[in-house]
Amino acid sequence: MKFSEVSDVTSPGASFFREAKSFADTDSVSYPVFTAEWSAPAEAAGRGDRTPDRAGCGLSEPPACTSACDLELREKTAMRLAALVRDSGDAIIIRDFEDRIIAWNSGAQKMYGYTEAEALGMSLGRLIPENESTRTQEQIRLSAQGKKPAPIETRRRAKDGRILDVLLTVTVLQDENGVPVELAATERDITEQKRADRELRRLYTRVISAQETERKRMARDLHDGVGQILSGVKYRIESLSRKTGLKVGAAAQLIEMEGLMGRAISEVRLVSKNLMPPELCDLGLEPALRTLCRDFRESSGIAVTLRTVRIPAAVPPELALALFRITQEALNNIGKHSKATMVTVDLSRKRREVVLSVSDNGIGFASGGDRQPAGRGIGLGSMRERAKSNGGRIEFNSVPGAGTTLTVHVPLSGPGKTAV
Ligand SMILES: Nc1ncnc2c1ncn2[C@@H]1O[C@H](COP(=O)(O)OP(=O)(O)OP(=O)(O)O)[C@@H](O)[C@H]1O
Ligand SMILES: [Mg+2]
């Protein structure tokens, strides 16, 4: 069959194949699976390269190799690769451009429940759940260019109807002329890992929510309980110190006590505000961030610029709280670790997303993407979980000596709408 004869546009394999063919037509490609790891002896000898020894185990000076020797080495390599594929715990499936399965290893049998005899000739579509769109085009494009594509997550249906989460890598197999002939897929069952991740996230969300309830209670108790008592004591001290006939020393002590009481009241107010900022509940995210940045500037002496662009007045309360807590921890970290002199907090709305970024010009730390320094505090992990439990993601970009930027993307519509 020629490629142009592939007409079933609904068949994923058919479209993959057409794409692979077009990538291969424009780019120089290698033959990813079956090409031996070394060059043909004639070419290698010409370049002075070292080639495998006759037994195929280890390198030696180029032997006076015959084409029979070359063939033997290639056969050995092919046998080794075949054994690896056969015994792999991952499912390894090869299909033709009509989506018919033409190779099925024991890992595939174990994962999906079809025996090799049942699977050979079967359409790959039987493994794909309804409404599952597998985004393999990019993998095919990279593979056809001889690059190594990153695996993607998708879902598969086993023979007994179970839906599995799998990590999928698609490789284009080409013939000697670089023409794509088959598609090989390596599929790893990550169902259990995904379930554990979901459970962990659910637990974490509950912990965060219990923590917030407790913070709210403590903030209220501090403000309405201890705060009120201290105010009462301060008022009485003031009245006492205004009385006439006091000894000079006693009057001075009362004035001093009044000052101390004032400081105690301010401290209690600050702790209560940090536990649950009243602006966040009463006025919304933007005013709460403004107060947070102002307080941070005053307490740390670090210059802070807050920029907000198109933030809706009514950000959902859970999202507002998450963004506030992330900013609060980021500023805490800057104050504790960064030695920065300048901080910028950016909050903007981009289409249906809110994007928050906090950057400093401090000492930075070794990190990248959503990685974080291992074995230290819980602040970075907590920020990441807050972003994820709101359906978003967080990236830490920090280079030692060149400052830190964290960026959070969260959908305005809540956790249900965006894949975590
Ligand atoms: N802005 C920053 N500049 C420099 N280093 C940072 C910055 N933010 C975080 N770090 C580094 O990352 C580490 C982990 O931060 P994390 O917030 O998780 O823990 P912590 O602040 O040490 O403790 P905790 O947050 O639990 O009180 C810090 O110990 C620090 O070394
Ligand atoms: Mg911290």
C-alpha cells in the first residue's frame, strides 16, 4: 500500500503515519530500532574508528572483518534487542500504518490481558477509550527527525474494560531508505502511581483546609480575646497615669507600661492579621496583597513593587487565599534566605488564567521548573500543592547568584477545568 492510499482520517495510526511520512520526507532521519550501534566495517576502517570484536562483546582494533562477520554481529545485536523487548515489564507494541498490531510483547499481554495470538492483527483502537485523544503528533515528529521525544501520559482500556493510566513513548520505525514503515510504542502502567498521587493531593488539600480553619479561629481568638484584654489594660493604665498625686517614679513607670501595652497590642494585631488577613475576607485579593507587600517592606527594609493587571474584583475565595498564601511564603523566603534588595510581585489576568510571579534579585538557589531543593523546609512544597489543588501549576526559576522567580498559573474557573 502506498501512503497516499491511507484514507481513514479517524484512524490515529493512519494519521500518525501520514505525518511521520511527511516529517521523514523533509528531514534526514535515522533508523531508530534496527540499526546496529556501530558503522559498517568498510566505513569505520576508512575513518579509523574502533569496531566491536568478533564476539561482539567489547571493542578492539578494527579486524579484517568480512561481511559475514558484520552480519553475525548484527544478528547478535538484533537477538539481544529482541530479548530485551520480549522480557520488558513495559508493554511494547508495534503497529502498521493501518493501526493493526504486528508485535506484542509479554509486558503488553500482562498489562492489557490480550494474548499475543489475540492481539496480533487487532486494531490498536480497541485499546483506546472513547473520548481519549492521544497527543502523539509531537513525539512522532521528533522521532522522525531522529530525536528522543519525552513520554506523554494517556489512557488505555484493558481487555476486561479497566481503564489504565499509561506513560507512552512513540517511535517511528523506518526502512533503510528513511521511509516510515511502522510505529513502535512503549507503554508503562502508571495507574497505581496516579491513584496514589491523587490520594496524596486529596489529603494535602484537606490538611490545607483544616489549617486555614484553625488559622481563622486563632486569628479571631487573638483579636477578640487577647487583643481586647490588652486594650482594656492599656486603657486602665492610661487612666491611672492621668491621676494626680502620683509619685514621680510611679508616673514614669505607668507611662512606660502604657508604651509596652501599645506594642503588645500591635504585635497581637500583626500575628492575627498574618493568620487571616481581614482585607482578604473584606476587600479581596488585591488590597490584601497591597497590605502584605507594604508590611513586608516595612519589616524587612527590602523594596517591593506590586503590579496588578486586569484582576477581577471577585477572585473565588479559595483561589484568592491560595495566591495570598503563596505570596506570603515567597516573601517570607525572600526575607529569610535571599539577601535581596528588590522584589517584584506581579499579578495579572491572562485570558482565563491568573498569573502570579514573585521575583527577587537575591542569592538564588539551585533549582528549575517545579523542582525544589531537597530535604529542607516545607514552604516550597506547600506553595506547589496550593497551586495544584486550585488546578494550576508553579515553576521555580532560581540560579545561584542571580535571584529567584516563582511563577504560578491558575485557572480562574477553579480546579475542575484544568488538568493537574
Ligand atoms: N527567594 C529565595 N532566595 C534564596 N533561597 C531560597 C529562596 N526561596 C527558597 N530558598 C531556598 O529554598 C529552601 C527551601 O525553601 P522552603 O520555603 O521550602 O523552606 P524554608 O524556608 O527553609 O523553611 P519553611 O518554609 O518550612 O519555614 C530554603 O531553605 C532556601 O535555601
Ligand atoms: Mg520557607
